[in-house]
Amino acid sequence: MKVRQVLTKALTDTVYLQFYLVFLWFLTEIPLLMPYTAGLRMTGLVWGALCLLTDLCTARRALHSRYVLCILAFLLLFGVTVLLNRDAQPTANLTEWVYTGLLLLVLYPDYACGGDKQRAARRVTAIALLLCVLTLIASLISLGMFAAQYSGSVTCDGTTYPVGFVNRRLTGVYRSAICPTAALGILAAVSQWHAADGQSRGRHRGWRAFLLCVAAVNWIELCLAYARALVIGLMAAAGMIAFFTVRSLAADRTRLRRLGAAALAAIVCAAAVYGGFRLVRKTVPYLPQLWQNVSGQIPESGPAVGPVNVERYTPPGYGTLTGRTEIWEKGLRFFAEKPLFGHGAHTLSGQTQLSVSHEPLTHFHNIVIQALVSSGALGTLPLCVLFGGLLYTLLRRLVRCRRLTPPDRLCLYLTALLVFLFVANVTDTTILYMGRLAGCLFWSFAGYALILAGDAGPAQLDRPLVRLLDRPPAVRKER
């Protein structure tokens, strides 16, 4: 009986599913491993369905999560989209709809914490530690590729992915140079910095040294990848953390002085992130020459003399946003064709291309435009209310909090991570519709951030559904 209880808990407790999906989706970000992980994606969906069915038959916590009416409305309308576009990419669109339901109804709600902030903090620490270890290993390998000036490619499912240092950008082991995984590793390390406060002195130093190493290695990899949207997103996250931290430290000052000091700290931290970005790009390009001098290994292209050129190559005609304005224009045209319910998440994948490079487009590099194309205006509306409600709830807690307690600090770090992903999704699509690691982390951490903010329960918007769920069953009258 005890074994059965342990097994049941392991299969229905969402933290194990979150841990598994973070590990699995991290591996899918590496093209060399994609052939081995593709078959495992279905296991996550089956596991998530088991968790959801168990919950619906017992506590129904998923239906008591914050903004659940927006979630249900979005899934219903997105499901109608999949049904209306059943003749085009039916398997891919249906799978994406199921995965979206997994994110919103399984990973996001408070299943097992019961509003316990300490338990939520421990679960965040476990997921963040896994992400730190994985990104540290991947970024070290990527930097080794840069030092050795390795340039290659790998083909998976008909798509060719660059590997190593290609076109003066460090893609490394990841599927793309704009992949936000390294930046998420940095923010995961930052989120755990406070965890060393309660440890012994020796472990305190070792833990913070490890976090510094994770942040530094991932930062160098990110700078060499030269994804400007990710750097801007990190500037926004750093500025936000600095603002609320200094505001808390200056709680004894007048309101005007407190806000002034916080605003100045936010500007300085954002500028420091950009300055660090430029500094790395000025110094690290000497690494290949140093590596060749030490190892004696000379690539076929010849020995490196001085710094390597790391100024990314942009084909003529791409413009300042590297073709994204054309991508957005195409997306809005597709939206105009089916404005109410859209085309589906994957119907148009590979069906259009850039006029300059003839590169096929798998998505539209903007979360709002992707939502409009994928689920139409009707599906996008509840999604926007959900996103807006999440940010409003978390920022309201941080604004009202005069002094940051440990749960508040962790809530601040997680909210900064969510803000980073929002900013990054102005020029990319990773939160929804694409089945990426960033989406898994976004919705998992959003749920934990709400617990830490003390607002994981239903919102005012959800009251009608809550009253319906909590209504006692009718009692039959005896004749």
C-alpha cells in the first residue's frame, strides 16, 4: 500500500512533471539530441493528462486557479480553430492545442503547494538548480566551440541547424542563436542568490561561487550569440530587480527620495547590463588565439591573429530588425484572411518565406501576431486578459510591499524572469504555440510567483465559476 501511495503521488504531483518537462524540453533545444527526444514528447502529454484527470476527479484545483475563466475561454476558442482547420496540419495543430492545455491547466495552477510559500520556494529552487546545471554544461561546450572556431551543421526532420560559431555568431549546441535558454540560466542563478543567506559560511561561499559561474558562462555565451532582444530583455529584468530592491532598502526615506533612488538604480543596472555586453564583445574575441597558443590546434581556416570578428553578418535588405518587419506584415495579412478564429498554430509553418533570403518561416516572431494568426481575434482576447492580469497581480504585490521579505524577493526574481520573456517575445515566439522550454518555465514560474505573492486563488473575474464549483449538491427529497 505504501509503494502504491508513493507511486501515485509521484505520478500526480506536478512538480515531478515540471522537472521532467524542463529536462526534456531543454534537450529538444539541442539539435544533436532532437532525434532521441522527439519520441519522448508524447510521454509528457500523457503524464499531464493523468495529472489533470486526477485533479478534476478530486480537488479540482485547476479550476480554482487565477484567471481560469480566461484560460478556459482561450482553450475553447483555440480548440474551435483547430477544428475549423482540420484539413491542414491536423496532427501538429491538435498536439499543440493539447500541449497548450498542459501548460495552462497543469503546470500553471497550484496543485500541491496549497498556497504554502515555503514549499513553493523549495520547488522553484529545484527547477532553477536543474536549469543552472543544464545551461552551464551547454554553454561551456558552446564556448569551447568558439575557442576552437568550430563551424558545422546538423539536419533533423528536414531542417538544417547551425552548430558552433557560424556567420560570426555563436549558436553553439543550441538550435538557434536567438534561443533564450542561456539567458534563462542567468535568471535562474539570480533567483537563487538569496538562498545562500540561511546556509553555513562554507556552503554559502560554494553556493554563490557556483551561481556566479553559471551566470558568467551563460552571459558570455549570450553576448557572443548577439541576440539583441535577449539583451534588452535582461536590461528590463535587471532594472526591475534593482528598482524594487533599492525601494525596499530605502523604505525609511520619504516617498519621493525612495522612488528617485529606485529609478536611478534601475537605470544604472540596465546600463551596466549593456556595458557588460559591449565589454564581453570587446575582450572575449581574443579567446580563439589564446586557445590556439595553448593547445597548438590550428583550424583549417588558419591561425587566429588578434580578435575574431564577432559582428554578426546581416544579408542586405534585412533592415535593422533583421527582416522582422516583413515577417510581421505577412502575419497581419494572414490574420486578415481569417480574423475571427485564425489558421491554427502550425498550419502556415514553412508556407511562406522572406523575400530577401527565401528562408521559410516557422512562426511570426511576435507573440501577439502569432496569437492573432494562430487563434484569431476571439482567441487572442482572453489570452491578452490573462497576460495582463498576471503582470498586474504580481506588480501590484511588489508595489504594495514596503519591505521585501524572502518570499517577496523570490517573487520579484520570478516576475523579472516573466518580464524578460515578455520583452523577448516582441521579436520571437516562445511562451505559447511553439512547444519550447521557455513556455514550460514561463507558466510553471508564473504559478509559483502567484503563490509567493499570496494571490494564487481565484480572481474576481473567476467568481461565477467558483460559486458554481463550490455549490453543494442538491439533496433529493424523500417521498
